[in-house]
Amino acid sequence: MACQGEVSGGQPATSPSPNPLPRITATQTPLSPGSRQTRQGIQIWLPPQFDPNGNQPANQLLRNRLQAFYEQFSNLPIEVRLKAEDGPGGMLEALSAASEAAPLALPDIVLLPRKLVAPLAQSGILHPLGGYTQLAEEQKWYPFARQLVTVENTAFGIPFVGDVLLLAYPQSLANELPLEWNDWLVSRYELGFAAADPQATVMLALYLQAGGAVRNAQGKPMLEETVLTEVLEKLSYAYRQGKLPAWVIQAENDQMVSQALAEGKIDSGYLWGSNFLKNDFRDYRASAGFLANKTSLTLANGWIWASTSSIPDQIGIGFHLAAFLSEAEFMAAFTQASGYLPTRAEAYPYWQENELTKDLDTISHLAQAIPPSPLSDPLGIALRNAILAVLKDRVAPQQAAKDAIATLSKP
């Protein structure tokens, strides 16, 4: 027996059977505090898309990996419970409630999205990585991956899979599409992006590329008027020249971008790497985006393995399992099957090597994690309002920039 849905109070077997049948029962039913006190095993909380009982290849790979850990290391039952990332009963609410009322019901490890890492770490629910295990040598993780797990200079987990914002374009244009803003503005090529994205991810990336700051001396969100005005002026010019299609002001995510790109209606488009990979854009290339005034960079998101256990002995075994689930060869197989990106460069040699693989590695080196929610949420609102005001309502870029900054100063 490898992974069970409920937990008994008996002792684990001293050794697994030669070919134990994996029984990974995923459930959304909370574990009672009483049963948690006598639990002999490892409990994991996962978002539903990572359900090891799913019928997609990536889900099955995770199931097999959990089975391998059981056989090779722990001999402990592994229990998987599914928790939504958002909403009532989701991870943040469930972990916070359990921490207050039933600490013994907290899971040993949990797969967390970027947006939940900081609030859970700051509330004391996540254990610092500390001396339980090492992240491995620092250079083995992409910069964005280290940022995903770090809160106030302390690591609170181990990176698992990532996602990066990228600029996609056909292989046939690789030698002619300008990748510098000013050259592109006078070219014949058309660009698509989700201007109505509530998070304004592309706008934030363009602003950062232009050298803009997003945090003031007090740690509050900020925008620089001069930098933002310049970005808005360029996009306004591109829109007036027909280089941005009219539909960008309706696009709230990158689905319209990927569709237009696949149908050849645009020459290039900003979309998330997961969308790019899952839509199987064959014969396409990717970059971190158009070079702006200062530097080439892009934004990244991702999931990390973290420990919340209140039982000291379980913290170490939880981090041991997290490290096992983040080894390069497994990460390569899982990311290729799931459509996410590795968080460590060592995984890419296990991918089928081609120009796109090299592109993704380069982009990952240039990526930085999306700012924490207390910064990214208000910045997203301000930047979205600014770009829509310019493109849709024909507000002057400088005025739109002033209005965006004023939005951030409101209580």
C-alpha cells in the first residue's frame, strides 16, 4: 500500500511488498484533529490540477513518483488531499483555520501557488527551509525560482514548476522580426497582448523593462510617471498605426492572443509559457519580449513545495519528499507532460533539444517572479486602467500615467 485516503493508527509496514499497488485516494474532506494525532504517514495538499489520480500523463507521472518515494525511502502511507487555490475552503482559508483551531490537521507538505507564499509565510504557517534540507547549489535554480520561495530573505520551500510570460512568433520570422521597441514601431509587424488583463501582466513587464520601480522606500506600490508615460506613448502610437489589433482592449487573458497567433492574424504575441506549450505551437520561437529602454526581462509565476506540519519529525520527511519531487529528471518529464516550465536549468537537458528549448532556458534566466499580491494587485488595477484609458478612451498618455499614480495613493 502506497497512498491511502484515510489514516489508521497502526504502525507502518517495515518494508513494502515487491510490487505494491498504489492507492492514491484524493479527497476534499477535511481530516479530523483526532485522527491526525495518531496518523502514521505523510499528508499532502495539492491544487486539483495536480491530482495524481487524474488521467493525464502528468498526473500519472506524479502518482508514480509518489509511489517511488514510498518504496525507496519512507514506507509511510502517503495521503493526498485536494484543495482549491482560491475561494471559500481554499488553501489560504483552510490552512489559516487549521493553524488556529487544529494545528495537527495541517499537511506535511503543500503545493502552493506564488500568490499564497507570502501571506502564509508572514502568518507563521510555513516553516523556513532552514537546516532541514538545502535548496541545492544556488546556481542550479533560476533566479525567479529562488524568488518564488523567498519571503523577506528567508526560503520557505522548494521550487517545483514555473510559468513565464513570453513573446511568441513564427520560426519563419526569427531573422526579421525586430526585437527592439523602436525598430518594431516602424516595422510592418503586428503584436497582440491582453490589454484588459486584470493583473496587467504585460504592462507590468513592459514597465519593468523600461526601468520603472514598483516599490517605494516604505515598501508600498509605486509607479514612476516618466517611465509609465513613455511606455503608454509607445503603445498608443502602435495602436493608432494599426500595429495592435482592435481586440486587445477586450482581451482579459492570453486566450485571444494564442488563437490569433495560431490563425496567423498577428505576427507576434505575449502569452504565458503554459498556454504556449499546451497549444503546441510548432515551428515557433520565443523571447523574453521586446527590448525596452533598460533591459531584457520578463515575469514568472509558479508553484512551490512548502511544509506546514506541526509535528517536528514530519517537517524533515516532508522536505525530503519535496526535494525528491523537484529532482531535475522528474521535473523535466513532468513539465513536458503538463505544459509548465522547469524551475531549474538542469531539467532542460532531458527535454528534446531544439531552438525552442534554448529559447525557454534563456527566458527563464531573464525572468523574475511576479511581485507579491500586496504589490501586484494594486499595480495591476492601476496599469490596466492606464492602458485602457489610452487605447480605448484616447486619454493622453501623460494624463493616464498621472491617474494611475493617483489610484495607488488612495487609501
